Amino acid sequence: MLRSFCLLAMAALAGATLQPSPAEAQQSFSRAVRIVVPYAPGGTSDILARLIAPKLQEEIGQAVVVENKPGGSGNIGADAVAKAAKDGHSLLLLDVGTLALAPSLFPDLTFDPQKDLAPVGMVMFAPYVLAVNPSVPAKTTGELVSYAKANPGKLAVANSGIGGMNHVTPVRIAKGLGIEWKNVPYRGGAAASRAVVSGESQVIFNGVTATMPFVKNKQLVGLAVSGPARLKAAPDLPTFAEAKLPAGDAGTWQGLMVTAGSPPELVARLDTALRKILAMPDIATKIEDLGGTVKADGPAAFRTWFAENVKMLGEVVRENGIKGE
């Protein structure tokens, strides 16, 4: 009996040591975590989510699934996370520049991005390439601006849809330079690119990955690239700043968010895990393959960036009478 009692005591003690402490329990995920991507599969946000998900699963010890919820310019998926349980188990990965536009574009928006969603961390920045159809008599941005000023309203700028970042970017540039061109919406970036290649439209501001193949094939003429540095793949293209173009910060800003009000301990754990994942060489390489660079900014820097962009982009939308669709 003494031997049995000792065995039971040892088992009880072992079981007790396996139980998480209250502090550890507060930092633990209790079930599968979902990453909502508010766009169709195959886009940049979807690719990033599927890169991050298995790594995040290893870090938090729970299954991580990617769920596509397209529609409403990304607002349907964002709304789902904004209204999810405040337990840190619903995440949102998207182009946060587009999300920053939403409050001013959609007066009937069913959620407040700044109040109902909380930043976890930035993930990636990918610049826009300014390119033109070869028929446009411009081989530099200076020549393009001169031509646009001499021919107001003649150039058509293709974009992936009204109210998107590559619609707002040429609006900002036209206002800053005092030029006039037509903004023509298409059903997505691929359709917009095809329109400029065919000559139906003449100018495009679009992501590096989607645009540079056309430039390399001489179907488009690249003039400049947004962002802080020239592209390694195209070092001859000047930056917007070098070309004296406004909107040098334009591009795809991908970020990870969580339902506001989620436990701070879980948000902090997600932040730590995301920074670790983005520091992995294989992840950085794959992000470079998408034409981007890692942006491992944490919640505080992300929150500041987002607030500034909601304000700045809202002013552009109101001043130019842009309406969402």
C-alpha cells in the first residue's frame, strides 16, 4: 500500500507540474487560429498568409488556417474579423493602405478600422512601378509630365478599381504636379495591365511583380518606382523622389491585424512570433520574390502609420470627390 500511495503521489505531482501557470495560461491559444484574407486566392495577401500560417502554427502550438472572404473591396473579410470574438483567435492579413482608405470611401462602412481592429505588425512593403505604353512619347517621368501638361485629359491611367491605392496614387500625383489625366477603372490589376499593354489606356501605377515582366518584355516602358530605394531587378529606374514625383510612399503595404479588445498577452505573443517568422531567411527570400521587402514593424509603429494614412488618404478622397464602389 505504501508503494501504491507513493506512485499516486508522484503521478499527482507530475500532473501538477504539467499544468500551465496562470500567467502561461493567459498567453496560450486554446483552439485553432484563423487568418482571414479579404480577397480571392492567389493574390499577394493570400500568398503571404499561406507563407506565414505554418510558421505561426509552430510558434503558438495551435492549428492556423487561412480563410478567404473576398468582396466589398476587402471590407467583408475585415468586417468578419472586426466583429469576431475578442479572444485573439481571428486575424486579418491584407493591404492595410486599402483598409486605411475605407472609412472615407464608404460612408456606410459597418465597422471602424481604428476602433474595431488592432495592429499586430506590418509584414511587407512592395512598391509601385510607373509604366506607360510604348506609344506614349515619354522615356522619362519629366517627358511624361510635360506631355500630360501639353495634352490635358488625353492620357488614360488604368487602375484595378475605383478607390483602390493604384487609383488614388495617380490622383495624388496629378494634383501635386498640376496635370490632368483620365482615371479608368478595370476589374482588377491584371485587366488594367492588359489594357495598357494593348494601348486601350496609356499609363499604369501597379505592383512590381505584376508590372516588371511587361517592362522586361518591352510591352511597357518603365519610368519610375515608388518606395525608398531603386529595385535590384531594375536599378535604372529612378525612385519617385529622384524623379520629383509626389506619392513616393505609394505601394502595397501588407499588415496583420486582430480583433480589437483581444487579450494584450496574446497580441504580444503574436507580435513576437511574427517578428521571428519575418526574420527567417526563407520567408525574407520569398517576400523578395514577390517584389517586396520585409516590414517587421510592431503594433505601435503600425498604429501610428495607419492613423496617419487614414487622415492623409481621407483628405485626398474628399478633395477629389472619389467614391467607393
